Amino acid sequence: MNFRQHTIEELDLNITPLIDVVFLLLIFFMVSTTFQKETQLQLQLPQASDQQTTEPSRKIEVVINAQGGYFVNGQELSDSRITTVRNAINKLARGKKDTPLVLRADALAPHQAVITAMDAAGQLGMVKFSLAAAQSN
């Protein structure tokens, strides 16, 4: 009997070429991929001319001074009750709810005066309402 000791070689699996192939495939797919926006809306925008309209602007301007006094289109109101403000706006709007209404208030105007003017416009159902502010420097 032969009792010699056999040496068993360890098998090594070299994965370096496998990693190289994976990186090459990754680079290939990254380079060959095209990026497109699939969800684009096609809009046909309306055309507008730059000519001035001949119809005069019929906006209502409510100005509130620092003391809480109201001026509707330059005319001072006799008192600051909501019914007075509402009636003045309604008289100028002639019942048209789409008449533009601009509210200009002094920076020191009482908060209640601004709320009263907004409430009067809301009670009349004015749909084109805006607040004016001065641009800061």
C-alpha cells in the first residue's frame, strides 16, 4: 500500500475578468441609452395683438388712508361703515361682478379697514379683486 500523502491544490476563482465585463456592460448601456421626455404636452397658444383697446378701463379703486378713511375712485366716503363702502362699490360696478376692483391701503391703515373693504367686495360677489402694494427697494 502506498501511504503517501497527496497534496490537494486549492482552486482559486479569479473574478477580476467578470467584474471587468460587468463594468463594460454597464458603460455600454449608459452610453447607448437615450433620455427622452415622453410626457410632453402639445399646446397651441392663442395669439394676441399689441394694439391698445379702444374701450376705456372701468376699474374700481378703493384707497384706504392711514386714518382708516375710504376713497372710492378718488371720492371720499362719508363714513367707514361696511354698508357705505358696499353701496359705493355697487354704484360704480353697476351690478357687474366682473368689474376689476383694486384695493390700495396705506401701510399704517388699520387692519379692520382693509378687512371691511374686502368683506364689502365679497358680499357683492366681485370676482376680479386685487390688492395693490408698493415695490420695495
